[in-house]
Amino acid sequence: MKKFYAIFAAALMSISVFAAKETIPSDAVLADYYDAGQVCVCIFVPADMACYDVVLTGSFNGWKTSAEDCIPFEAVEGYDGWYVAAYEPEETPDETKGLQAKPIMKDGDGNITWAYQVGTVTLIRGGVQVVAGFEGEIDLINYGTDAPNVYYIDSWKNNPCTAVYHNYSVVVYNSTGCEYRAVPFIIGEFNNWDGFQQMQLDINKSKELGKRYFYYSFKAAEGAEYYIVSGLLGEDGQTIAEKPDWKDEAYLQEYNAEEDEWVRLAGEGSNGNLKLGTEANVLFDFSDAEKYRWARCVQEDAEYTVLRINLPAENCPEAVEIIGTFDGWEGTAMEHLDNGWWHVELEAKASQFFKFRSAGLWPDAGGSEIELYDAENDGWKTIGDGQFKFGKLWSDDSYKGTPCKWIELDWSDPEFARWTTAESGVEDIVLTVKAQKVMVDGVLYIVRDNKLFSVQGAQVR
């Protein structure tokens, strides 16, 4: 790369060869490793911490951890232990978080794992700040491209140069609670925190032990972190009805007798994660239902709930209902009050979902439902993709002197909420062949080419 002071840098390099931590590459030297307008990161890695290649990941690439998506560090010529990488900044860096990045070292197989990300650093110069990132890990934030960011790597989160790998086998004796529907899933640094792995049920061992036996085997380094959550089997006892995701709180809980409460089973890792040790075979006996339970299997008591909502007036149907898991998606009528608000009283559980629609009809059958404006994606979407949970909106106010869970929502702003219509919720079609009108359960449909369409044009079947 040709730079403004590349000639000066070359001359400086020809005078002497530097090979010490204290001899730091100057901006002039580093100028030959990055283009104007790029963010330059220069690090010193001690010899006992530099056994494999180091790459740079960050907000500029969506925090990817595949080798092809990361920026490789290259050695600074003549400066042993010093490495440099440069990347194009985002078009619109976060106003508060700047341009986030962190070095990460590959493992012995050439893979990238969060276990070997930067641990602690010492800043030498540049506009970089060291801040607390995910679960206490650090991010290196730069607010511009004016000068290189230079610092020492004091430690990795885990040092891959000293890592000891085992073929681990984690075994879970499951609780008999939840009508045998709880299925443990495992996730951790062994799979780079990428997706929950379902643990396998061994039927023969389960019969032999008299309790459910699950296992999962994988290769990982000592000290790697992981945790266990539960999924739920379907009513047939075979298929998975619900898989855990990052939003779940389906952790295993243990009973704290001293505090008389159930708490998440915690380990010695960051954020209470479990941590692998020297023993390759790890056993958890969770079969004692008085000591352990799955959080998502706890039976909830229905709460008396009062809900009032001010819905958008335009295109509002004459009759509105709330519908969701609390009533088996049958629909519960709401009362239209004199002040324009809609009112309903019902029993619901914290984890149950709900949404609003015209009474008895979905949009594809000629009705309508509420959709909300998604500012992040600059578009409208119905709340069916992620229905509201009662527990997230409850307040502890009382209604008419009766203790209850109260919800009040003002969705009257047409820029925030609206009713789906033929223009916004369904797609119009042009009938190019002979079609017939039919009535099904009092609803008007159009039949064409043996296909059934609503009168707005959405295909029903």
C-alpha cells in the first residue's frame, strides 16, 4: 500500500530491526499496512500467547466467527510479537458504541471460538476505549479512523496455547416432573454458542435405572463454559413441541432451602454458566423433584386480569375480540366503552399470548387484525409473529378494589398501530377466468380453478 509517509517508514525500517515489546511501531510504520479511511488495530501478543493465528471480528462484520468473515492479523515486519489488521468502518457507526471490535485467536484446528477472545489489554495510544461487553467480556471501541489503535494483549479469555482437550460426555438423569415432557438441551463454547443441541434419550438405560437417561458427547477444552435448558416433548411423547431459544428462561432450577426459593442452577463460569473440568464424564442427577425442576415446567396459576386498550379508529370493526393461548384461540369478546376504549376481564397466565382481531374473522376470511409499525425495519407487521405475553404487560394495580393484574394500552396513534385492510393486509388479485361466488358458514368467497379465495383476493385453500 502506498501511503503519505511510506518512504519515511521504509527508511526507518532499514536503519534497525526492532524485536521488543517496549519498541512500539510508530504510526509511520503502521501506515504501510492500512488505507486511508480504514480502522487500524495494532496489537502486541507475548510469545507464550501466540501459538495460533489471530483474527479481528466486530460490529463491522456482525460479530462473525468464521475464518473467512474475519480480518486476519499480519505480522509487522521487523517488530517481533506485533501484529496489525485493518477494516472498513460501518457507514453509520453506533453513536454510543462506536466501531466495536475484538481480537480472537484460532484454536489448534484453525477454528474460531469465543473461548479464545481477548481477555484484558493495556492501551498504548489511539482512540480506542475498553468497555464491558457481553456477559462481562470486553469490547474495544474506536470512534474514528484518524490514527492506529495500539495496545498490548495482556491475556486471552482462555489461553489456547495451554488448552487441554477432552472428549466429554455429559449425562443427565432427568426429573420425573412435567409428565416426562422435559427434554434437556445443551449449548456452550464447544459449539461456539451456536444453537441448542438436543441431548439424546437412551431408552435401555432409562429402563435399567428407573429414571430418564439423556446424554450428549463432544470435544472441548478444559474450562469451557456451557449450560443446560429444557425443551418440551409433544403430546405423543416423541416430537419436540417447543425448542429453547435465547429468549427462553427454561433453565434448570435448584431449591435453596435457606431462602426457601427456587433459583437457577449456577456454575463457576461467567454469568453463572457451568464449566467443564478435568473429568471427561460429567453426570447430573436431576431426578429428585424436591431438589430440581425445569423452570418452564412449573405450573402457573391463572391471574384475574383486566385489560383496556384504545385501538385505532380508522377501519375499526364494530366488534373486537382478544384471542390467544389463554382461550385456545377461540376468541373472547371485548366491550366497547363510552370513551372509545375496549375492555375485557379474564383469567390468564403470565406466559400466555394474546392479540386482537375483528370478532370471529381473520383477515384471510374477510376480517382484520391489528398490526404495529416496526421502526427498526421501517415497515408494518402483525403481532402474530411474536404475540404479546400477559406477564410482560401486567401491572399490580387493583381494579374496583379487587386485586388483579391490570393492562392498559393506548394504541390509538395511527402511526403506531392500524387495522389490516385489503390494501395493507392482503394482496389483491385479478380474476382472469370465470369465477363463482360461494357462501361458506355465512362468509363470502370466490372459487376459481378449484381454489378458494377471500373476497379481498387472498387464497384460502
